Amino acid sequence: MTVTSVEKDFDTLSLHLVADFAAPVERVWQLWEDPRQLERWWGPPTYPATFEAHDLTPGAEVTYFMTSPEGEKYRGWWQITSANPPKSLEFIDGFADADGAKNPDMPLTTTRMELAEHDGGTRMELHSTFDSREQMDQLVAMGMAEGIQQAVGQIDAILAG
Amino acid sequence: MVVHELTDEAVDGLFHALADSTRRNILHRCVQGESSVSRLADAYPMSFAAVQKHVAVLERVGLITKERRGREQLVRTVPDAVLRARQALDELEQAWRGRVDAMADLLAHVPTDDTPMEGTNP
């Protein structure tokens, strides 16, 4: 198992994940530092990511888009808040509009990533937090709630028809 | 940024849970306020055990919770805020699990700068 532990805190809306890799710290850092490698793991397999701007220095911005199976593009960005290669990286992750402008109404997550030598390999610790409950609610509202409502609506329509 | 995709399993579970008019009715009652399995059993022309089974299906997909208080089993819908926090963090967890798996695959298969490409992508 690569992921060794996951803790979720519903009060602080945060996720803490620990993963162990059989590779040196510098090699794991490359997966973040090299945009061509980053885009091979950031998006889900059905929504591959393409990074357009990529600079992991504090204050810099990373921009990317993910492409849906239907060819629709969803844009996102990172704002790098702290970086200490090859040991740690902290960034805010958000959504952007179709024209690339940051969408202030969409949820933000802050993620801190740390790499350390562990048992001859690398331990990666991730701490990810939703910036506000309102934003998190919105994220869920457009995902799950919509799915449930659609499902219920479809069932009702089938039963009524 | 996390893309929302309900797993097939989750969709199947929800559809199954909501595809029954008694279960939808139970859900409507619980949205209006707390109830109990015995009170629900009184409301439907079916056995206590049958109602209990319907409640168990709704509980399994996370739409309601059941809590024993004395001789009664109280049934209530999961509060929105809890449901949402759980859902958002579950989605974030699934996203990161997928990413970590992809990272591990890359580390296993992609040659590093100092090893030559062999063109043997799996």
C-alpha cells in the first residue's frame, strides 16, 4: 500500500494523508517540479491535466486545465505560498474561469506537502484544508447534491411515466 | 481542484436506495423530523422487519442515521453540514489516493534523467 494513513477532521475541514514511495526524495520532488511529470498524475485518468505556467517559487503562480472526456476544459491555478526544494511545498489551489481569471466564488484548498527520507524510500505527508465551510458547501452542492437530485428526479420521472 | 465523479458503486447504491417508493416516503418523513423504526412501522402496511430492512438500506448509503435510545431506534436524516463535510473530504481523499497511485506508477515506470529510455511502456 502506497497510502499508509488518512485522517479527516470534519471540524477543521482538513485531510491529512501519509504515503510512502520506493524512491529517493529528489526523485519524488521531480514529480512536482517537472510539469510534464506532474500532468501525468495531477488529474484523474479521465480528466488529464495540462500545465501552462509552472514555477514553484513562493509568490509564483501555476496554471493548468483539465480536459473532460467530452473535450471540455476546466481551468485551475495554484498560488505558491512556500517552497523548500526538495523537502516541502505549500500552495493554494483554486478554480479559474474559461478565460483563465481566478474565480473568487469557487472553493479554495490550501495544501502543504512535505517529503522526508523513510525506510530507504520517501514519505510524503500532505495536509489539505478547505478555506471556508461556505466554499466547501458549494463544492459539494455542485457535485454530490446535484447527482442525488438528478438521480431522484430521473427515478420519479420513470415511475410517473 | 477536484473533479466530481460519483463512483459507479455509489450511484448504484443511491439509485437502489431511492428506487423504492416506501424508502422515498421514509426519507420524506425523516426530513420533516426525527422518527423511530416502530413509528415508521405503524405508518406502513408491512411488518416491522420489512420497515427495518428499508431503513437499513437508507442507512447504508448514508442518507439517514439510526440511533438506539432505550427501547426505541431513532431514525433521522444526516444533517446537511455533516453530510457535506464528509462528502467534500471523501472526494478530496479519493482525488489524492488516485494521485498517489499515479505517482507510484510513474516512479516505477518512468526512467529518471540518468537512465536511458527503452521504449517499453507497459
